[in-house]
Amino acid sequence: MPKQIILAAHFPGVNNTTVWSDPDSGSQIDFASFVHLARTAERGLFDFFFLAEGLRLREQRGRIHELDVVGRPDTLTVLAALAAVTTHLGLAGTLNTTFREPYELARQLATLDHLSAGRAAWNVVTTSDAFTGENFRRDGYLDRSLRYVRAAEFVRTARLLWESWPADAVAGDRAGGRYLNTADPGAFRHRGDQFDIAGHFTVPRSPQLHPVILQAGDSPDGREFAASSADAIFTRHGTLDAGQEFYRDVKARLARHGREPDDLKIIPGVSVVLGDTDAEAQEKAHHIRRQQFSPQTALLLLEQVWNRDLSGYDPDGPLPTTDPDVSAAAISRGRTSGYGDPVATARQWRTLATEKHLGIRDLIIEVAGRQSFVGTPQRVAERMNHFVQADAADGFILVPHLTPGGLDEFVDRVVPLLQEKGVFRTRYTGTTLREHLGLGAARRHLRRAAV
């Protein structure tokens, strides 16, 4: 039997992937936008809806980054509201372990799991960003090397809380007047390097026991954390070769944590551009990339690597001849370029720009454009299926460039083709997100394996 493809819908956030200026783009904060995307995903029988989180407006050269001004509403509030207007779709939120406490977040996620009848998921993220920490009066309090240490203990502690109510704790004996089978419901005690807490958890065992745990990170620490603690990992590997390498590496790490390869799903974020012909799709993709990377955006993104004020440069002109300034404080606060060694990156970009005769804006489009699947619906369905069957991924998180209608065409034109191939469901057969993903019931020993 061919592998079944996992599909998730990423609500377009506040970054240059989203084309807010397009005439078809709507609000990124009105509830109607969230409802439209979520219901489209559920109509397409997607596994889950994915909502990112931003805890501070980013700055560059001391100014608020324009792409952030739209803001992001509170993740858990939106997901709880979506639970009332969907019936099967999983509800995943990015929630930070650096600026929260296990009891608080475990309680909120268990509540969401109850409200949604077992569809909650938590994308675990970390940060040692002192700039973001200022919002929480924790400026620089957590050393970068400790971020995954805290995250791992945070997840272990949350699982302890979720497991604190026995499966048979609630008797519900109306005739006998006895509600509980235990005199000590939700009792817990955790003592560790990061957390020392004790008490009683107020939320009875939720439908999934453990909401699905996702993790986003590509560093060695991130990969190891996912192998030890996550049910799925959200990656950026959009090419076949890079995806296969990542897939092999992360799956190979599972055995030392007492886990099987199917216990962790690998789901890269991708974008899709469709056309009636491949040429039409390519033309549309080119237009979208130029919308995503305006001249101003191209210079801002280049500044994040060069760490210099480049506002006086011509966006269509050549790259700076000077090297990035690695000695000065970061010109951008609240986000990083994600390109590693800036001097080496600048050298590679100059070479690429020379070989392809690219100015700044076209170079940024070349290196930062993220359209993974471009073509007719038939070609896109074939390529997505090939990625999964070739073990480059277990599925995909679709990142549309439009809010809220960016998934409509994919659901109408590509999903039926995947169903014809027998690699995607034709109906929901389970009720919980764990069932959608083929993870089975949560197992208590996973908490011990993560230690």
C-alpha cells in the first residue's frame, strides 16, 4: 500500500510570504478569515489547521517592521473559537516554552482538547531572544544553550500533568452520589532543574491524553528534541534531496529514544501555484514572487544578512561590495536571517548574482522564494506524491500566499487527484487528530523516553 499523505493548512502570518497588497487578499485578523481557511481545509479533509505565533513586533534599524503591523491575535483564543465551527479538523498552535509555565499551558491545551473532542496540537517553540523577553520582564534571562533543556523539561512536565488524572477517575455514579473514583484527582509533583511544582491539575483527562506535539527546528538540538519528544516536525526542506537527507537523519534518531519510525511524522512547509498549463503556472509563480519581494522588502532582507543600513542601494542594482558587519549589534530585532555565516552567505550570493546576472531584488527572490510545487494540478499531485513515497516527507503544511482564500483552488483541483491515486483519504475515519495522523493512542512511556 502506498503511504498516505498528511495535509495541513497554515494560516498566512505576518511575513513576506503573504501578499497583503493583492486585491484578493483579506484581513489577517478578522475571525471570518480564520473560519474561511479552516472550513476550506476541512472540506478538503485536511489533517489539521496550523497557526503561528508572534510575541513581539519585529524591528529593523529601530523601526517597526512593516510586515508585522497587522499583528497576530492570541493563538489559543482563535483555536478555541475554531473548535466551535469545525468538526474533524485538527487545531495546532505555536506556543512558546520560554515565556510560559507548564501548569498554565498544559491546562489551556487540555481544555482545547476537550472543547474540540480530541483535535488539539501544540507546536513547541523556544527562544532565548532578549528582545522578545522584554515583553515578559525576562530580558536575556535564558541562555541560548538552555532553550531546548527548558523545552524538553517543559514537555515532560506537561505530560505529567495530562496524565495526572487516571483514566477511570470519574465515576459519575448518579444513584450512589459519587462523582470520583479517587480521593486525590490530578495530584502531581515535579522537581527538576527548570520547574519545581506540585499540586492538583484541574482538568480531567482529555480525549487524546496528550495533545499532538509538533516541533519546528532544523539544528542538531532541534532534531534531537523532535526525535525524543515530538509527534511531528515542521521543516523547511522543500527539495527532494534535502528532504530525503533530513528524513533519514531524524528518523534514525528515534531508536535511541525507544521509538519507531512511524512515531514521528515529517511535514515540511510548502507553497503551491497552479495553472491550466505548466507555463501559466510558472508565469503566475513569477508574479507572486515579485509581489512577495517588493523592492523595499528585498533591501530589508538583504540588510539582515549584511547587518548594515542598505536603504540607499538600488534594489535592481548589484549587491554591496563590502562584507557583512559581524562585529556590530544585529540590525534586526525579533527575527534572524536564517542563513548561517553571513560572510559565507554573502560570498555565495555574489557568486550566484554574477552567474545569473541578478540584481538585489532578483537575487533575494532566487534565494528566498518558497514556491515548492508549481504546475498543473496533475503535475503538482504527482510531485507531492513522489516526495512522500520517496521518503522526503510524510506530508505537507501548505502555506498559501493569500488570506483567506489561498487554499480554495488546491482543495478543488489537487485533492481529488490525490484521492484518485489512493494516497489521501476520501472521508474522515477517526475523530481525533492522533487518529488522522496515524499515531494511535498516546502512550505514557513516551514521557519517560523524553527524559
